[in-house]
Amino acid sequence: MNKISVEDFLKSREKNIPLIDTRTPLEFDQGNIKYAHNLPLLSNEERILIGTIYKQEGKNAAIDAGINVIAPKLGLLRDRIRSDFPQDELSIYCWRGGMRSSSMAWFMELLGKRVYVLIGGYKAYRHYVIEELSTLKLHLIVLGGRTGSGKTNILNSLKNLGEQIIDLEKLADHKGSAFGSIGSKKSVGTEEFENEIFEALRVMDLSKPIWIENESRGVGVAQIPNNIWNQMREATVVHLEIEDNDRLNNLVQDYNPVQRNELVESFEKIRKRLGHENTDQAILFVKEGNLKEAARIALEYYDKTYEFGLRKRSQEKIITVKTDEANPELIAKKIQQLGVK
């Protein structure tokens, strides 16, 4: 068994060494190290049971209970390791680099594997992530524009042109509004969100500009880290002025495949801000299939919110780009030609 630091642990991925997370499925879903495979020693319920025994009866009793739970699973674990991880080397971690990863490492070595164990486990990785995100100095350029401007598509077009980007909405699996959870696969919390941002930044050249979409502090249930949020607020903003009709068409295209009841629920979330009359009218438009007019009502609120936020920024750092072009690739080229640094 080889115990290695977080830095070396992360480098092991570059050597295509499979990464194994031995924690429970619940722990894994809350947050994990990118590219890790979940191979739990204990189920969610078993971990709770053994933790209770530890508190009530002590360490030795908990170890005995753990052995009794794990022993019947060894055959299945052996088969899965051999079938899913045929490589000679494996990297593993648990919560604190304790008994779960040590036990799994011992078992894997019996099967002929060379095993690397993360010192301090996932907890050490999280400390590392938080420290990095709190101290990084980034050269951010914020891509702004009213709702429906197609900023995410333009951001990805900038990436295709060779620019570095952070797609916060993709990392959070949320579009950043009351309608943002529509179509999301799961709710990404702040912990996993921070991990994703850290991993995205690891492969970037931090001396060069990084484009990032203008967002509220919260993207879904996840929060943008303080240090990055503060740098976003101080960064140059490229503010897009897109034709209203193009914005409405973008929104209709984005939400047309969506179940109507999801749109109704989203309008209900902003009823107090839209007002009862506007909300009722928007919901009626949704039920009638007139998404363009429903979107027009939503934009009355979101445009005011965006403009309020824009006014709070340093006006000297706002570059306005007006265009009657609807193609995100062409808009991205126009933005790139500005040579914003």
C-alpha cells in the first residue's frame, strides 16, 4: 500500500490509473473526486448502523460489526474488481483515509494490485479544493446579457474558437433562474459545484483570460465560491444587446420541448415578483401553447433584475456589443475580435 498526497493523487489520474471511492453511495452523491468510481464497502444503512455501534459500544465492537457486514460481500467485490478494474494499479480513498480505504487496499493487494491510498481521504481533498478556490487569482471576463440572449451557446462558441471558459450553469446543472431546474438530472449542491469548478480550473492556463457567464451568486442550490464571485464582480463585462425578438425565439426554442406543467410551476415560483395578473396571464399562454407571449411576460421581470445588477457594476468596465445577429458562432467571432484582455 502506497500512501500519497492530494497533489500526487490527482496526478495519478493523468496516468490513467482508475480512481476508486470506497464511501457509501450517499456520500459519493453529495460530492466526489472527478472521474472516481463508487465501490462502497458499506451501504448507507450499514454505515449508520456501524457508526451507532461505535458510539454506543466502542471501536472494537464497531470493527467486529464491520467485518461481519463486509465478509459476505468479498466474493462480489473480488469479481467486480477483476471485471471493472483489470489494471495493475488502482488509486482509492474513503472519507478520512481510514479503515475503509485501508481495508480495501489490503484486499486489492491480495488480488495482485498495486494500490495508492489518499492520505486524509476525501476530507483532505476538500480542504485542498477550498484552499485553492479561496486563493486563486483569475483573469476573468464576464459575458453578460439579458435573459434569452443565448449566452451559454455564445460561451461555448468562444470555447470552439480557442478561448478558455467556465460554464457555471453546466457545472451546476441549472440555468440560473426560476426556470433553471427544468431538464436538470439532479440537484448539484455547493460541495460538488466547488469540486467541479476546481477541476475545470486545474486544466486551464490561469495567466490567460477565462470567460464566464454573468450569474447570480446562487446557481440553483449551489453557491459560487467567495473568491471567484468577488473577482467576477470586479471583472470586465462584455454586455450583449440582442434583439428582443431573437431573445424570445431563443427562449421558445429552449423551453418548447418542456412539459407544460413544469413551466407553470416555474411561473408560480415568481408569482410575487411578476404580480398575480401577469402570472395568471403567463400561465394561460403556456396552457394555450403560446410560449412566446409567456416568455415576453417573464422578460419584463428578468430584464429589470438584470439591468439593476448591471447598474451596480463599474460602468468603466462594461463593454456593450450590439448585434442584430442571432447565430451564436458569429456573435462569438465578433466578441473575440474586440480583443478584450
